[in-house]
Amino acid sequence: MPCLQCASFPALHGMSRAQHLPSLAIIGGGPAGLMAAETARAHGAEVDVYEAKGSVGRKFLIAGKGGMNLTHSEARPGFEQRYGERVHEVAAWLDDFDADALRAWARELGVETFVGSSGRVFPNDLKAAPLLRSWVHRLRESGVRFHVHHRWLGWRDDGALRFATSDGECFVRTDAVVLALGGGSWPQLGSDGAWQSWLTQRGVEVAPLQASNCGFDIAWSTYMATHHAGAPLKSVVARWYDTSGTLQQRRGECVMTQTGIEGSLIYALSADLRKSIARHGHAVLELDLAPDRTVERLAHDLAKPHGRRSLAEHLRRQTGLTGVKVALLHEVLDPAQRHDPDVLARTIKSLPLRLTQARPLAEAISSAGGVRFDATDRSLMLTALPGVFCAGEMLDWEAPTGGYLLTACFASGYRAGRAAAAWLEQSARQPR
């Protein structure tokens, strides 16, 4: 239902439910919101999308700058295990719309995909913009209406939706709502978490938003922070303890920063690391800097005389370690330890890093926390607010990058959009 102050539509103030088709407002124009709009429209709903920014899909486009990792080819049930504590809830969404369905959906929009060497799935052209353009065009052709520069402000006392626009505040009365407002990461793109207070005021339980897929702070020395920030740390194995106390390990790459460490390997561990910090005040991450060599082989080679060569040159010749990996050894070992072949070998295989805190939420790729699942039914409708559904990152789940995060956003939007259309259809049958 268009807003009451939009000049391009007739004023709707005072119109009764019997005088208009059941309408659905989608608030938020990211992947979850657009998928909810497409699905609800396909099921016969009148759909209006309201977006705070001047165009939809901005975070989607930014994510696409790295090659548009659309989903992942990992088979189920391994795929759904990536959602950690929310595996059962997200698996239900994937039953409706999974990675294969997402690739088929992209193909219908004229975008073919391929599986990369890592198992990640990308559009053939590695771009997000063509996919988004085709999608928005198809949505408009289907009858979905878009209203940009409409920032949601909650509800008016009479139940109308409130929006801030360039022409002042306007109000919308609608029969159902899908909230797809994102979490709290990248607020400059619209996901600022402002919706939390408006929901809690109406009795909806919301878990605090926290950084996910984020970097972590380490108390580097001044030398480390100034000389190695931005240096890639390739081909390492990370070891850490998960929330159950089980030792885990994963191979990958990360990047040193002025304040600590980040990158794809660290993002994948962020949930466990964040929870360890919350429980113990810090998290310990061990890095194997030479995963293809045994500690015994390293100790043997490092025990060889190096004469007048520097330690750095001796490490390069005997272990292949250079640059930031050597700097890390200097960071955690004192001079005597650095010249003990056994200590040096053990540290290369298990270099301890003390993580003190996650980077701020605004810097994170995504967020954890949000609307608790106990506050919704299986259709993602808020039990405290019948006719109001939630989708995407504003729900209390998280996932690593690699296509898992985006796939669940699409899948939750599909479920919420279909459920909202069914709600409208059922409501239309009720006696007025």
C-alpha cells in the first residue's frame, strides 16, 4: 500500500479493508526483502517495497565487488551445519529454497553460475550488478512497487507504518508486513539496527546485535602494528576450542591489521572466538605457520649451524618462513627462545595469539543476534505481532562467508514472503 503522502498515488486515508486488495509492505530492499517481495507477488499479493536508501540491494552490490559469491556447492547436511546453533531453524528454510534453487533462480534471470576451486559458487561474469538489474526489472514487471528514500520509523498508535521521507513523515496502512532490515553491520548501507527498540517496545524479544564475520584485536607491539599491517598470512592452520570445548582446526588465509587479525580464515571462526572472549575475557588462537612440515623435521633443520647468518636468514633457508611469519615469531618469543631450536620449532607449529575483543559491529561483514526465534513461529511471523514477518539478518542466526550467509538470507525471504501471502489470503476470507 503506497504511503498516504505520496503524490503519485491517490490518498488512502479512511479507506476500509473491503475497498482495497490485501496488501503487503516489505521494509528493506536487500536480498531477503526482495526475495520476500518476489515470492509473495508470485502468490498473488499486492506488494510494495520500502527502502531507506536511494536504491535497493546496496549491500548486495558491495559484497559483489569481491566476485559475487552467491552460494556454496557443499552438499547437505554439511551445508546446513555451517549455521551452528541455528542449524535446525535454517535447515527448514533450506528445505524450501536451497543452494540449488538459488542457482536455478539466477539462471532464470539469465545469469549462469560456476563452482570455483574452493567450492564457492559465482556468476560467470563475477558481477553482482547485472543480476540485481535483471531481478529488479522482473520485480517491477510483475507489479512490485518500489519506494526509495523511505526510512522506517516504527508504528503509529493506530497501527500505521511510519516512514521518514525527503518530504517529511508519511504513513502506510497495510494488511501484512515483512521486515527485512538487516542486522547492524555496514550501517552506511542501511543496516543500522535502529529497528530493535521499535520491536522491543511491542513485546518482541531481541538478542543484542554483535559482530560476526569480523576481525579481532591483538595487543601488537608498535613494530608489528606499523610494519606488517596489511600483510597476508597464507597457508596456515588455525586451532581453537569451540563452544563445547572441542579442539578444532581449519586451514586457510588471513591478514594482519594494525589492531589485530582478520580475513576469511578468521571470519569462519568468529562465532567461537567471540563467545570465548565473552566467557573468559580473551580467546587463544594457535597458528601452525608450517602445516606441511612436522615439528621433528623443523627442530632438526633449525638445529643446523647458521654461522654468521641472521636468524631471519636461517629461518628462510631451513623452514621457508619469511616476512610476517618471522615477525610473528619475534612477537611471541624472547631472544633466548628464538635461538632454541626445539622451542622455535614448537612455536612455528603452534604460535599462540591472544585475541582481546572483536572489532566494532560497524566494521563487521555481518552480525549475530537479532529477533529471537522464540519470538516467531515456523513461518517467521512474530507471535506478538500477527501479520508481521521477519527475514534475513535481523533474525538471530549467523553464518560464515563463502555463500552460506547469502543463501540463508534468500531462503528466509522466500519463507517469509510465502507465509505473508498465505496470511493475506486467509485474512481476505475472514468476515469483515
